[in-house]
Amino acid sequence: MTEEEIDDVDRAILYALQEDARNTSSGDIAERTGTSDSTVRKRIQRLETDDVIKGYRASVDYQQSGYPLRMLLYCTASIPERGDLIPDILAIDGVVSVQELVTGEQNLLVTVVGESDSDITPVAQELLDMGVTVADEVLVRTHETTPFGKFDTRSVTEDTS
């Protein structure tokens, strides 16, 4: 939890940065929110300090960059250990994300990318060597994301007019 509650200005900042952090300036956000450029910069700094904003990353099209396979591995690890295993799983070559799931038998979702099946198979073996069971594998064709709509304060303003 942050020291200060998230308000509409913070939400607008988060939405704008999710839309396009690279090409959105604090001035652009200030104009959108009706605040000053310095207010937006201070808010961004606070959101970073409070770990609301955890970083800025490139959205990579793995297929276009020569890694056409994206595999989801639904895994089961012992409940007391699953959270502790995440850094080790992320260190496996080819793993691009790990999600800890809190319901169901499968409690880790590991995303792996590779050029071929021979890139994915060693990941599954390393997981087994760690004591993690791979319960299911799903090949992903596409993966798209969008900014979280609840952060878009423009739609809130439009709805109340």
C-alpha cells in the first residue's frame, strides 16, 4: 500500500504511461490532467518510490525478433516454496515471466520464448530439477495488452457530463 492514496491525477498518470511511456512527456500528462508539469513529475517520482510504478520496459514482439514460440507452462510447486522459487525460475534461459497463482492446483504460470521446441524443452527439465511439476503446456499465438481502463480518468469525466 502506498503512503498516499491513489487519486484521479495518479490514475491519469498511470494510464498515460501505460499507453506510451516513451513518447508521453510530463507536460502532455499535465495538460491532460489540468495540473502543472512539476506536479506530474513529483507524482511520478512518488509513484516510483512507492513501487506503484515498478519500471519501464520495451514491449517486444518475440516472433518478429526471431523467437516465434511462446509457451505457457502451468506448473505446481509446494505452496511454502513457490514464491521463493520465482527468482530462480526467472534466471532460466528463455523464461520471460512468472506469475504466482493462488487458486487451483497449478500455482505458477511460466512464460517461455524460443526459436524452436528444443529451446523450450530444457526449461521444463530445469523446472523439474527444481522440484516444480509442469502440469500443462499451452502454445500462444499472439499476446496483446492494454492500459488498465480504471486508470483512464477521461472516461470518468465524460460519463458524468
